[in-house]
Amino acid sequence: MPLDPALRDRIAASVEDGFKDQVAHTQALVRFPSTRGDEQAIQDFVFRSFRDRGWAMDRFGMDRAQIEAHPGGAAFSPAHSDAPIVVGIHRPKRETGRSLILQAHVDVVPAGPADLWTHPPFDPVVEGDWLYGRGGADMKAGHAANLFVMDALRRIGLQPAATVTLQSVVEEESTGNGALMTHLRGYRADAVLIPEPEDEKLVRANTGVLWFQVEVRGRPVHVREMGTGANAIDAAYRVIGALRALEERWNAAKAGRPHFEGEAHPINLNIGRIEGGDWASSVPAWCRIDCRIAIYPGTQAAEAAREIEAAIRDFARADPFLSNTPPRVTFNGFFAEGYELAEGSEAEAVLGRAHQAATGAPLRSFMTAGYLDTRVHALYDRVPALCYGPVSENIHGFDERVSLSSLQRITTAMALFVAEWCGVEDA
């Protein structure tokens, strides 16, 4: 049943009382340059933060065999993180409410050239309403919110009357294997909330994502005789053209998809890296491109992978050079399906009431054309998986920043959600 207004006001006031400490904790998280493979130190910090609250603790690594055997698992590569996953478990005195998973990731994308940032990327500067820093929005602000929601209840002598599992994962930005590993470890709950930076909206649908690499081999010669060779970089550009044609076909298939047909370009192909050749005066013998492409919910990753391979193979057959030296395609990261959140769940209704109370506005939902860890819980746990978080700007770009006033509003909404969904008891 809806929260008593007096309790609702006490919780909101408690979030406000603890918000200065919450911002400081978020800044502490941002100071860790936790790019892929370098998350061990931040996960140690998270472990201590959870343990200090008196929760039961679990810390474990990836089980490669289990992950790669799962249809939602992504292939391991030399760059795959070996940092642990950290889980803190609140157990109530009496289990009278509904259980919940609060999840966040600590891995961040590379910062890029430092001279393009107004402030150093891992220096969490506050200017006005904005907290700057790589990962501050995506998603260390949400990571801290998970923790301080629990603190806000304890500050007024309460705790959830159900099991609440806080999960701190890695590999969200590259494979999704961290969240999948928590599923394979056996963690389950009646609902899941992941506070990604979603502009105070609920994600109704999101795309799946595939990462793949295409390697093209050329025929090296001196540039004075380049007409007798074959330039692998030039050939890679022709392959990119074929992939753009595939992207166009997939975007045309948006018709009839309710969460996608109104979008101008829901399926995005990104050529994220290109490297090749050995010498400016030699026709390059090799070129590799690293790509990312989205897929619609309901499309299996394996099916999309076959389409990608077929598009490259069919193009190569008609190319005078590539017909004899076909490109090699390797799927080396995300291999994830998208999902659609069914409307009408009780969890969504509870979040809607919490959001209305915290912001004074109805909860809106939208489609986001990117990967989210909520796919694990929606597709494989088959529970309401809610992705909802603060206003932000420039995630994955320069001067990434999160709105602090928005962060306080969504932390309040999350605390109200936890109190109603899980129920409360004396701490």
C-alpha cells in the first residue's frame, strides 16, 4: 500500500540530510580511474563501504565457461576484466516485504585526450548544479545512490523488511558479463532497480548490442608499384560501406515496432576503432576495424551475428580483391539481446508513486538505443527490471557531468520506492 505521508516526508528529509555525504562518496568513486581491467581498487573500496554497513558480503570472479555457455554471454578477449564482482546483502529481522536487487557498475569508458576536458577527467569538480568527471554520471552517481538509499532509511531508525542485494559489477561497458555472472551465481529478487543516467525517466525498451572486429588482409608492395598491390585500409572502407547498407536495412525494419518506429535512427552502427598498415610508404597488408551495432528486442544475438557475417561475405564475393581474400569477422564483446519492459507491473506502479512524490511530476518512460544490464534480469530472471536515474550530459564524451539536484530527487524517489516495495522495520 502507498506510504504514509508522514513517513514519506521523513524519508525525503533524511535523504536531504545525508546528501552532502552522498556527493562526497560519489566524488570518491570518480577519483578511481576504473577503466576496463583497472577496477580492482575501486571494488576494494566498494567492498569496504558495504562491509562497514554490516551486510553479508560476497566477492567473486567471472566463470568463463559458464558465461560463454550462456546465450547472453559474450566472448572473452585479452582485454576482458578480471576484477571481482562485489555483493552486499541486507537481511531483515523478518522477511515480510518483497525482495530487491540494486545494481550498478563501476567500469567507465576511456577518458580520451585530457586537454579536451575543462577539468581533469578523474577530478570530480562541482560547479553549480553539476558534478563533473568521467563516470560521474555513468554511473557512479547511481552507484552511490544505491548505498545512500539504505543509509537514509537507517538514519531514521528503519531498514527494509526484505532482502536487498546491492551488486557492484564490471564489464557493463564492454560485454555485460558482470551482470550475467550475478545471475549465474544465483542472485534473484522480486524486482531490480538500476539507476543509470536516464534523465529521471524509466526505460521502457532498449536495444541489444553486438561488438565485432573485421580484419582485412592486403597485398603489400612499394607505393611506386601500388597498382600491383591491394590496400587493406581501402578495402576496409569498402567493407564499412557494406555494413552501412546493413544498418540502413535494419533501420527500415523499425516499422511496426511500437517503441522504435517513431525514432529517426534506432539502429546505430559505430566504427569505434580502425588500425592498419606498418609503414607510410608501403601499401598496407592489414587493417582491423572494431564495430558496434544495435539490434531490436526479440532479435537473437546469434541471428544478428549471422546476418552481419553474411553481409560481409556477400559483399566480399563481388569485390575483385576481397573475393580471393575474404575478411575475417570475430565477435569480441557484447553479444546481448535487447528487452521491452511490460507495462502494468506493481513495481512500476510503486516507482511511479515514488517519482511523483519526489519530483512532483508523473513518471515518463522512453526507449534508449543502447545496452543496459537490466536485460539480464528482464530476459533471464523474468522480473520487473527498472532502469531509472538522474539527469546527465556528455556521458562517454568530454566534460561528462551529472545534475546534483536531479540526483537528490532520484535518490529520494529510490528511497521511497525501497520503503514501499520492501516494507520497513525497525533497524
